[in-house]
Amino acid sequence: MSQSLRTPLLFGAVALLFILQGSTDWWIFAGSWNASLTILNMALISAIMALGVNLQWGYAGLFNVGIMGFVALGGLATVLVSMPTTPGAWSQGGVGIVFGLLVGAATVVAAVLLRTRMAAGRNRTLATLATLIVGFFVYRYIFDAGVAGVEAINPAQTGYLGGLNPGGPENYKAHGYMTVLAWPIGGLLAAGAAWVVGKTALGLRSDYLAIATLGISEIVIAVIKNEDWLARGVKNVIGLPRPVPYEVDLQQSADFVARADSLGLDVTTASTLAVKLSYSALFTVVLVALIILAQLSLNSPWGRMMRAIRDNEVAAQAMGKDVTKRHLQIFVLGSALCGLAGAMMTTLDGQLVPGTYQPLRFTFLIWVMVIVGGSGNNLGSVLGAFLIWFLWIQVEPIGNWLMSVVTMGLDDGSALKAHLIDSAAHMRLFSMGIVLLLVLRFSPRGLIPEK
Amino acid sequence: MDFLNALVALSNFVLIPAIAYGSQLALGALGVTLIYGILRFSNFAHGDTMAFGAMVTILFTWWFQSMGISIHPLPTALLALPFGILFTALLLIATDRVVYRFYRRVKAKPIVFVMASMGVMFIMNGVVRFIIGPGDQRFADGERFIIRARDFKNATGLNEGLAFKTSQGITIVTAIIVVVALFWFLNRTRTGKSMRAFSDNEDLALLSGINPERVVMITWIIVAALITIAGTLYGLDKTFKPFTYFQLLLPIFASAIVGGLGNPLGAIAGGFVIAFSEVTITYAWKKVAVYLLPESLEPSGLVQLMSTDYKFAVSFVILIVVLLFKPTGLFKGQSV
């Protein structure tokens, strides 16, 4: 089958899955448009993450195992931009926190300068160490006082710096557009983190980048979980503003009720569907724009250079290409996409819950999407995202169905049966691993291979 | 007296736990480094294979306990350990046959191996959670302490107690035995020498008639032994929970890289470097400081450099510093 036929067919098949999920409750399908749209919205976001990973892996062969961290940074950006500033937080400690962080940064810069300016020897080592130690204690002294000040403000409700929403605590939900502003900021935050990682780990062995990204993602999560002044840590930030209308407002608008009636829908259902559809529309706009950009870049001289580097680094180097620099560039770009998607995801959830960031869900699942869809092909990774996310959600009904078939012969009360049915949830990890290995082994180019 | 008290507090809270943790990391890092040296990839499934080995050991421990077999005062888990190693070795050899051998044959890039190991990690994680569940499991039995804090206080008359857990003692003794045996094997036996030759120069080793498949199989068996022991000791010392084993991956990798990937001696040194840094940086030094400093200088806070939640950050920062300044590790490893 030619690829020009294969791509639309596969996309059609995946679309059919979503339609079946909405329209029929046969076999594993839920028969609810609400459920179908919920899956679709997350699939759109996952597709953006998959595009980012495809940039890194498909174009450049870089192995990023820290997607979760970049996604979480995007989520953090949503809070920092779209929530209102906590009253008094800046005067009671926010300034101290920022000043403390600046002192910390200045210490590192001073140490780096000392290392580059002074001649190597015992004096340089001593001076660097002394700068670092003194700087660390000054930083902790200023920073800790600031943190204590901020966290003391109404800890049950706020106790954090808050964001930049101009509406203030009373009226911030009227400024829903702030969440959309947060998306590019999320991308920027992730790009900054990626630059630091890339700068240290790129240019070394390929596995080192994998290990370094694994580390940075664990640390990002640890910081978000523990720094309560930043985003309330595990106390979670809830009630983020929304870029789309609220269901309650829709239900009270006479116009909307009339339109729902004319479609023959119950008002409550219609309002949830309308909200979900508006999210889908927003996300689709972003995704389509990114796909177009990615396709253009792939076919540009820059994209050809990237693939040349991926396929033969030595030859590309001989042609005068700075491999490490190009790698850094694309690594930062790909991570920025993950950050953007992370900010969108937090917007969709309407809350930031650091405890939900699990590497298996956010890092490895995205990898499965890219590999299954077709690494090196943008449309392929998007398709992989839709398909795998659908399966990820549906693995549970499939697993339950499978387990009920397997345990049909067992007595109802038997312990083994109970254990097997309870364990159906762990089928997810297992089946994703099997899918990854099978595709990697038998069809390493994925569903829609690179041309 | 104050000085002695400070010393005891230091050993109790820093030295002994760090040595025990360092031994566990060193055993784990030895496995990573061996796989890296022979098979030439970073095995991401390491943490979850560790969990698998510990799980099999736990299942056998429970079985022995239910039959009343015990080696009191030592924990029954030691008796179950050989069975854990056996099953893990079989599993690893099977994984190699099914997954990795194909990529060796087509001479795939190392990064493809890494990716395959990620798939294996998923599956192992699923299997472990499927069999034993995601929660905490208790399987330690036997005498809990070699030295109890109260006995120590009574015997010495100091204010500070020194507790020395059996699990810590066993960890240290086992680690020494395993490391000595491993080095004897690598340096003195014919098979060990062929492994080192293979690791140093694959082509030359093939040319001199070393069978690569045999070398690979023996590597997996040794790795199985190392990580089952490391996993069981970690479980005895702290707790068995599948997710913590996944998280151990980072400190283990850090240990192996800090020491120099592919260098067994480096892996051991790296394990202790990481363990000591983690423990000293996240320990609240107030107790020690109170004994050592005059009253006027006594600290008001906990004197904790970083909260324990950031212990992964410690291994990561050390890893980054080593990558920046000495990418081959403290002891010269193979990689750049």
C-alpha cells in the first residue's frame, strides 16, 4: 500500500475508534460522547508531546527520558501565570525568595568565573570552594526567611506566591485568557531546563543524555512537590481559571438552552459537551499549527541537515556542521513542545496535582506513541498519540474483559480469581511494554514510516 | 565525653546507614557496569529487575516461614536468596534470548538497546505489580538488632545510643563477600578473564576464539546474582515497594558513571560516594553540632543542608559535576 493511501486510512481507522466510543456501548466501548471527547482532548495534548519527542528522536536521534519533568514545568507555568497574586505574599517574603535565588545564582556564576579566570592550582580550588560554601549559607539564610514569610499567609488556602492574573483573588476567573498566555511561558520554562541539561550531557555518549534527563525530571517533580511557596506543593493548586466558559454559565444562558433544545439534547449534557468541544477546538488549532511548522522544518534545509546528522554524525561533522550545537538546538525545541503541552494539560485539568506525575504515564507512554506511530514522521507520531492514548484508557475495560474470560472457569469466591481481577489495572504497564518491544523488533519504522 | 557522644551520633545516623546504603548501591552499580562493559548499553530495566529478584526472594521467604523453616537469628530471606537468584537468572537469560540477542545480531546502535531495555522495564514492572502488588511488603524476621541503642547506652554510659541493625550488618558482610568473589572470578578464572578481554576489545576477543554468547550468558547470571542480592538487602534494610526500586535507578546509574562506566572498582567507589553524599547532605546535623560546639554557638535550626525529599537531586548534581569535569568518571571508565 502506498504511503499516501496508508496515512488517511490509518487516521480514518483511529477516528472510527473515537466515533464508536461515542456512539455504541458494544464490547469495550463506553457509548458516551462525553467519554470519547475526554479521551480526545488528552489525545490532542499527547500528540503535541509526541511531536516534541519526535523532533528529538525522529529528527536527531536524541533519547529524552525526562518528558515528565518538562510537562510538569509547563503545568507549573500555568499556575504561575494564571492564578492571582496572593495578597501580601510579595511584601512578606516574595522579595526575599527572589533575592535569595539571585544570591544563589550569583554564587554559581562567581564560582564559574573564578574557575575560568584563575590559573589552575590549589588556590583556585580553595577560592571556588570558599565562594560556594559562603554563597550557599547566605542564600539559605535569605531564602529560608522569605519562604517562611510566604508560607505563613493563610496556609490552608494559599501560602504561595500566586501568579500574575490581573483580576486579583476575587475576580481572577474572569481573566481566563491568562491560561492561554501561560502555554508559551510553559514552553519557555521547559526550554530553559532543557538547555541546562543539554549543555552538560550532549556531546557525550548517547546514554548519558537519557540518564541526565531521567534525573532532571525526578528533580523537577521533587521541587514542585516540596516547594510550597511556589505552587503549594502536594497541597495542590485548584480552581485555575479557564479559557472556555463554565458549564453553569452556559446552563443559565437562555440562548444556549434554546439551542440545546433545538438539537434535542438535555441542557446539562449539552453544556459539558460544549465545554469539552471548545477545549478540543483550542487544542486542535495549536496542534495543526505545530504540525504545519514541523512539516515545513522537516522539509527545509535545516531538517535535511538534522537527518544527515542523525544518519551519519561523522560525515556531517566533516561537512562542517556543529553536531553538538544542532543537537542542543533541537533538544531545546522538542522539550519546549513538551512544556507547552504540559501547560495545556494543566489548563484542561483546571488544577495542578504534582502527585499525579508518574514517569510511566508521562515519559514512557509518550515514547510508545512515537515508536508505534513511526519515528521520524510527524503525522506518524500524531497518529500514534491518538491510538495509544485511546488504548491506554481502554486497556482497563479490555483487561477486565480478558480477566473475566480467563477466570470464567474459576469459582466466584476463589482467592486467585479475586487477585487476577484486582490486578487487571497493572495490565497497562505490561501491555505497553509488550507493544513497545513488538513494534521495536518487528516494525521499527512504525505504522507510518519515515519517507 | 561530648566528643564521644558526637562521634556515636555521627556513626549512628550517618556512617552506618551510609555504609549499608553504599554497599547496596555498589552491588547495583556493579551490575550496571558489567552490562555496560560486556553488552555496551545502559540497562534501564535494572531497577525493576532488582524488584523482581527481591520479589521472588520474598515469595520464597514467605513459603519457608509458613513451613517453619528458619535460620534464627538470621533473616529467613538469606535462605531464600539462592532461589531468587536462580529465578532472576533464568528470567534475564530468557529476556536476552527474546529481546537483546536480535539487536546484537543486527549490530543495532546502543540507543536501540536502551530503548528495548525500557520496554523490558515496563514488562518487569507490570509483572512485579501483578504478582505481589504495588504496596509495601514486610518479610524481615530474625533478630532485628546486633547492638541495641539502650544496651549501648548502658554499657558505655554515653547519652547517645548506637543501634546497629542486623540488616545493616548482613548488608556490609554480604557486600564484602560478593565483591571479593566477583573480583576473584574476574581476575583469576579463565571465564572471568575472557569476560574482561571481551569488554576491553570485542574484535580481538572474538579473534582469539572467545564465544560471545557464552560471555553474555555468564554476564547475565552474575548480574542476576548481584541485583537479587542488592534488592533483597535493600528490602531488608528499608522496605520492599516496587516503585522505590524504579527510583533507585538514578542513584545506581550515578554511582556507575561517577566511578567510570565499565569499571567494576569504580562502581564500588561510586556507590559509596553517592551514598555518603546523599546521607550527609540530607542529615540534620543539629545533634552532632550540639555536642561539638560551645553553647553560645549552638544552631537554632536543624542544620540540614537539604531536605530528604531532595536526595535524588544529590546524586543528580554529583552526576552532572562528574560529567562536566571528568566524563570518564573517577576511575577511568570506557566511555566518553
